[in-house]
Amino acid sequence: QVQLVESGGGVVQPGRSLRLSCAASGFTFSNYGIHWVRQAPGEGLEWVAVISYDGSHKYYLDSVKGRFTISRDNSRNTLYLQMDSLRTEDTALYYCAKDAGFFTISGWFDPWGQGTLVTVSS
Amino acid sequence: DIQMTQSPSSLSASVGDRVTITCRASQSISSYLSWYQQKPGKAPKVLIYAAASLQSGVPSRFSGSGSGTDFTLTISSLEPEDFATYYCQQSYSTLPYTFGQGTKLEV
């Protein structure tokens, strides 16, 4: 079955960096765009970034542009999110989610991983 | 950015009730609207895409309707496992993709 497993979360001080990973299985990873979506504690959902199936297109939420970098390794079936210059407001559970479109970005998400928690605090 | 507004923010209901949740977009998004269900401590799960298409494996008591700026999610007869938080999300061409604030469905 399709499965996404995030890792790499933790506690980090403001201004520091963290890299999240998302390991995919159960589908042809290189055929689908993948998103990062986050959820601050007790809050709603916020889309963060998306990368196309081949990595040629990347789009970001304005508040993370220039600080976060989404990338993928199709040979390892793995998605990454490099987070630099972290801020307290980046504290959230970060989910990776497969885009539903085949070789295109549809903009809706199915399925989602279980999430990895990032806490930015001094 | 396209703003998505759900109503109500919370809703009390009972097993067997018919429930409707509304989502309004700040501009027309055609039918680029999805609905997700999230249970405590779990990842969201898609129920409806393209405003009215039922995702495979989702019970038929869930239905979606609407286009343009106004959308609804209806649960025809609540089951115990339906008590959760529901989010709408737009995927119109203009990024970023945005979600409604959520509707918590409680007993």
C-alpha cells in the first residue's frame, strides 16, 4: 500500500537549521509531485511547498521562501525539506503528502504521512 | 491569497443526524475544492475532490457539492467514527493552496 514516512523532526533553536525526510513506498515515486503541509499545535493546516515529479518545478509558501528548500531523490524514493533560519512560528507537525495527479500537480493530497514534529525554541 | 472560510467552526450532533458544513472561497475557484477528515493524533484523509467526487474507499454517506465560491460537505447519517475535524482546501491555479480553518464535529 502507499506509504509515506517522515523523519528528522526535533527541537532546534531559532536561526538554526533542520532537514526533514519523507520515505515513500508502495507507488512509483518518480511519477508524482509531493507536498509538505504543516500544522501548528492545536491549529489548522497550512501548505508549505510542492515539488514536481521530476524535481524541475518547486513552489513555496511566501513565509518560507528563501529559507526552506524542497528537493527529492527519485533513486531513493525520498523527499526532503531543508529548513534554514528557523523561526518560532515554524513550530509545527510537518506532513508530506502525495499529490493525486499523475505527472502533473493536481493540488490535492492523498495520502499523507504521519508527520514529524519540529519545535523551534530557545 | 485565496481565503477559505468554513462554517460553523464547531458543530454538535448525534449519531444518525444529517450534517452539512459550508466552505466559502474569497474568489471563484471553479470546482478545485477538496474536503479532508482529521481525527485526533492522525493525519488528514481526503474524502472529496473536485468539489463532488468521492475518493475511493470513502463511505457514500459523504457527499460534496458546489462550484465557484460556495461549497458544502454533507454527511447523510452520522456514524460514531465520523466525529472528527473537517477541512476544505482549494487547489485553484493561484498558489498557495489554502485550507479552511476547520470544523470540529462533536457529539
